[in-house]
Amino acid sequence: MRVNLFDFYQEVTLRYLRQNHGLSGISKQLEQRLCNELARLRQDYRKGIPIDYSDKHRRVAYALHYAPKHAVIWREYAHLFGHTANQNLDLNLLGPGPGSELFGWLEGIDWANPGAVAIACIEKEKSWLEFLQCATAMYQETTGIAIKGTFSTDSSKMIKGAHLLGSFVLTDMGRSGELHTLGRLVASANRPLTATFLDAPAYTNKQGATCLVSTEPALGFTSLKGYGPDLRAAILREMDACKPLCCRYDQFDVPNINAFFRNYK
């Protein structure tokens, strides 16, 4: 399939702005607003502040800067894990936002005869829905792969037995003080299922303390540490092959990534 994920998210963003906000492009004024939002996002991540994505400028800044990087990370780990798929594929997505885990996973798996993808998106921030719909529509047009999905805040809507993916959702839940609820959330789902989360190993909570994801007793994850692809090189290759629209930072920090696994039976 091999889609350039930076170009992809730029095109999705332009379509989203045109269809949902009547904007024909990104003006200098809008670009400055997006850069300001990106700077605030970085500050909030460091401070341990729960992230609010209800503002469209914040969502667009995230989609242009963070989403493609995270999608590249998912693609590289899917290669590493050696996942394969038959003609059709079922996926559960927890907190997908703009869908980095979905498109990175689809780009990275060994899929000799691509068919249809069924997804269940469990997302509390409903304002991401329009963007994710634009993204899935464009991915279908680009690759010819049909994606059919549901979007809900109810974890019981997960597809039974489908792989559960989560992109940086553990640390988001940690910053919000909700990480301990993940076990109950998955327990209410249609099991059995396998969960894979890519995330930083630690987060800053509301009290300013650094907390390790792996020490949350309710989760019981197996963690893949100290082993993984060269993420910086992969991201830079992808950036160099695209035509940057805005909010591009040639110097950036690649987060320390852990892969967390668990089989829920």
C-alpha cells in the first residue's frame, strides 16, 4: 500500500478544513495559530495537564505534527511484530483521535490480499469523529481498501476477538487520573481480545509526580523494552519524502516508546 503518512495527513487536513469549516487552505494567520497551539500542546504534555482536543485548531495542529509521526511509529512496530492478515481484518481502536494506529497498522502489516477492514472506535472526544471520517474516506480512495466502522464512547461496542490498539492513550488516561479504569473498560468489552498499546513508559500526573505505566497493578501488561526499530530514522525518511504544509519541525524529540501487551480472555 505504502502511503506517505505525512502527505496523507496533510491532504486529510486540507479536506477536513474545506468540508467542515469552509477553508480553502492554510493561511499565514492560521499557520501561526496552529504553531501556537502546537507549542501549548507540548507544554501541556510536559506539565501533566489532561489534554482537551475540543478546539479545532488544536486538533488540526495535532493532526499535522503528531499524528503522522505516531502513524510511522505504528507502521514500524507492525513490521517488527510481523503481523499478517487474511483478506478481511477486524480492529478495535481505543482513543484513536485522528487514527494514527489504524493507518500505521494497515501500512505495516503483511497483507498479501487486502480486503475489507471493520473497526470499532472507542473515543470519548466526539469532536474527532469528523476528522477520522475524512481520514478513513481518503485512505479508502488512496488504497482501494474498504473501511467500515462504528464510533462510540461505549466499550461494549468493541468487536469480539478483534485486536485492540491504542496510541499514547495510556499516558493520556494517566494525566487525567483515569488509567486505573482501563481494566474495567476492557473487562466490559466483548472478549477474548488481544491489546497492544504503544506509549511512553511514564507520565506526569495531576500532582506533578512521574508515574510508570508498567506499575499500574490493574493493567498487567507485558512490556517490550529496550528493543525496537530506529524510529527517528523512519520518521525523518518519511518527512524528507513529503512536501511540508506547515508546523514542520526538523528538530524533534522521538519519545521513549514501550510496547505494552495483554491477552484478555
